[in-house]
Amino acid sequence: MQQAPSSTCATPGVGRRIVIAGGGYAGTTLAVNLGRKLKGVPDVEIMLIEPNPCQQALSELDLVAVGPARSEFCELWHPTVFKDLPVTVCYNRLDAVHSDEHVVTVGPRGEATDTVPYWRLAIATGAIAFVPPVPGLKEHAVTMWSVADAQELQRRGEVQFRAAVKLKEPAERTRALSFTVIGGGATGVEIVGTLAQLLPKRMRAFGLDPADLRVRLIEGRPDILFDLPKSLRERAKKRLARLGVELFTGSMVSRVEENGVHLEDGSVIDSAVLVFCGGAKADPDAVSWGLEADPGGRLVTSETCKSPAHDDIYIVGDVAAFRDPATNKTIPMLAQFAIREAEHTAENIVREVHGQAPTPFQPNMHGEFVSVGPSWGVGWMFGMNLSGLPAIIMKRLTYVLYWWQVGGVSLASKRLREMLSMHR
Ligand SMILES: Cc1cc2nc3c(=O)[nH]c(=O)nc-3n(C[C@H](O)[C@H](O)[C@H](O)COP(=O)(O)OP(=O)(O)OC[C@H]3O[C@@H](n4cnc5c(N)ncnc54)[C@H](O)[C@@H]3O)c2cc1C
């Protein structure tokens, strides 16, 4: 059913071609839903343009960054997902949108040669890690936005363990074993919690004493996890303290050097391994595609998730600036919104295939869970606060549910088995 994977996208069309650019949470969900709903419709073609052969499902990235999970735990391979669906995957990148001619060009930046006409285009190219212009930050910190970032953090940790084993002087050893995370949002808390809980075991394997480990979390605002209710923030902080994490809140970073983070109040924090989890910005290429963008570079959408001036272009996921009519705020960059926008957009495209008008998207946040170490979490769902084991179970089940939605029972049960083995 599926055509052989290729980096050439300029294949002859069969009629109405739906082009999806970006195969992350939004693009993959959209392609899967369209493939299932439009299977057998003769004059419709679905093409996914994505440079990587797999989706990186980032919400459990901390388990890869510190172990115990392997990178496959976060990788949803497109050939497996689309094997029984009428979706053509083109392993390349969207370079430009020519909305007047209803075509996109595809290929390396500045050298794109393939021209692909579309009947409907869905842009789902996501976001990238945002690194503010703090001196030394970009040079010395690892960001946390991909499996490659997670592997880099693992690598830097191992380098420090090998170096620390050779150090006789206790103060030098402690300095070599200092891990710092900047950013007390969900990603930073998840990374720091997993570092604090899992590194001691790894250190013992190197013959190191876990008492020499220093794990710190720096947050510029007065508190961590600002999106969660205060009672849950307090529980998360208690858990971090139990894991031995030193917390610096209300502390802006002014400068970073190879082995230390300078704060605006003049203090310096030893840091041999530094992770920056300070936020994200929309795919920077998207603003060059001639579509309306908000001041943050996210592409503006109408209530049906379309670009306001282009009836044949949908925008979904992190790259989209969808304004929730109930709150008049742009919805946050979260997988749960990316997935729901994509599901709704699939329904709307199917409606359009059958000559019906699209309907407005109504975003609803059903809950939010943050892990604080691999076996404990905080969060809420349907107005109910949870912490500890129930919260971490909900977080992990949400992840498995996503694999089930896009990959079916076999992929979901594989992930579930891996998760259970990690918690044994
Ligand atoms: C560490 C971490 C933990 C997170 N945890 C959670 C969580 O617990 N819950 C939650 O709801 N959200 C979480 N998020 C946020 C969530 O991952 C994002 O909101 C989600 O990935 C957005 O989906 P997307 O499809 O818009 O973008 P992405 O998933 O980033 O996918 C974008 C895709 O577009 C592709 N692409 C980029 N440029 C082009 C181009 N020019 N042409 C073609 N393809 C292109 C990329 O290769 C990528 O595959 C987390 C994020 C991180 C980094």
C-alpha cells in the first residue's frame, strides 16, 4: 500500500493531494487519521514530508537522557506506523510555500529543487529549543529537545564520571560531579528529578560515592512549575529536596563559564554538566513562508486551524498560534494540544474531501502531569490533583495511549512492557 520511502517528493499526483509538512506529534497524528479515514477514496493522496524516518516522542525524554530507556523508547518509526496506510512518506524538508501557485518546494535550505503541488497543505513543523543570549550559555549547556540532546547529556555525564574516578581531592571530585539544570518548568523538573534519582546508581557502577554528587535546579521566577496549583508545586519541591536537589529560585543567570554558572546576585554555582531547559520557539523557518505570524514567530490560525488568508493551508502543533476563544490566549506548546488539533484537522479535511465545511477547533486541557524522578509525579486531571505513584502512572499511561492511537496495540504494548521493566 505504502510507496517505497524516498527523499524525492515530486511524484505525479493522483488528484487531490494532501501534503503534511512535519512528522512530529501533530503531523504523524494527522497522517494516521487521514490514512485511516480516507483509505479507499480513489482520487485523494496523502503525502508526509519529514526529514527523519521516525517521530521523536519527547515527553519521556528524561528516561533516555539519564537512562534507563534506550533511544528507541522515544522513537516512533514511520515505516512501521504507515505500513498499512495510504500515506506516502518523503524523507526531506519543506523549504518554501508558494501559496499563489498552491505548491511547496522541498529540499536542502537554499537548494530545494522538487516542486510538490497540494490540494490541502498542513504545516506541522514544530518548535526548537530557545536559548537566550546569556554569555556562555549556548557554548556550555546542553538543550533538551531531541534524542541527540539526551544522548549528549549521557555522554557528558560519563565523561565526568571517568574524570572524577581519577581525582583524589574531595572538593575537586565534588566539582567534577556537579550537575545543574536551568529552568524550573516541566522539562527542567523532569530532567533534574531523573538525574538526582538515577545518577547515584550509575556512580556506584563507576566506584564513585553518591555523596559526592551535586544536583541543582535554577529558576529565574520565584517558584518552579508555575502552571501547576500551589499545593502541587509544594509537593514537587519536597520531593526534589528528598532526592537531594538544591533549588535556586528567583535567580537569573547572568553568565556561564566552563565549570560554573554566575547568578545576577553575584553567586557562582559549580557546574561540570549544565542542562538548559528554558523554553522553546516556533520553527524559525516558518516565518519565511509568507504566512501571517504572531510576534513570537508562531503562525496565526483561524478558528478552524487554517492560515487566515489561505483556505487550503492548515497549521497545527507547536508552530501554530491558535487562540483559544474561551480565554483569548494562544494555547501552549504541548503535545496534548498538537494531537487534538491534528485529530480535529483530520476530521475537517475529510469533511472538505466530501464537500462539507470545516468546523471550529475547541481546545480543552484535560490534565497535566510532570514526573519528579522516574517513579513519582505530580499533576491534575479533570480538576483532581494527584501526586506520587498515581500521578506517574497517569503520565506513563498517557504516553502509552499515544502509541496506541498512532501505532495500534502492538506498539503500545511494547512501550508498556518496557515501562514496567524500568519500574521493576
Ligand atoms: C523534553 C520535553 C518533554 C515534553 N513533555 C511533554 C509532556 O509531558 N506533555 C506534553 O503535552 N508536551 C510535552 N512536551 C512538548 C511536546 O513535545 C510538543 O508540544 C510537541 O512535540 C509538539 O508537536 P509538533 O508535532 O507540533 O512538533 P514536533 O513533535 O516537534 O514535530 C515537528 C516535526 O517537524 C519536522 N520538521 C521541522 N522542520 C521541517 C521542515 N522544514 N520540513 C519538514 N519537516 C520539518 C521535525 O523534524 C519534527 O519531526 C515536551 C517537550 C520536550 C522537549
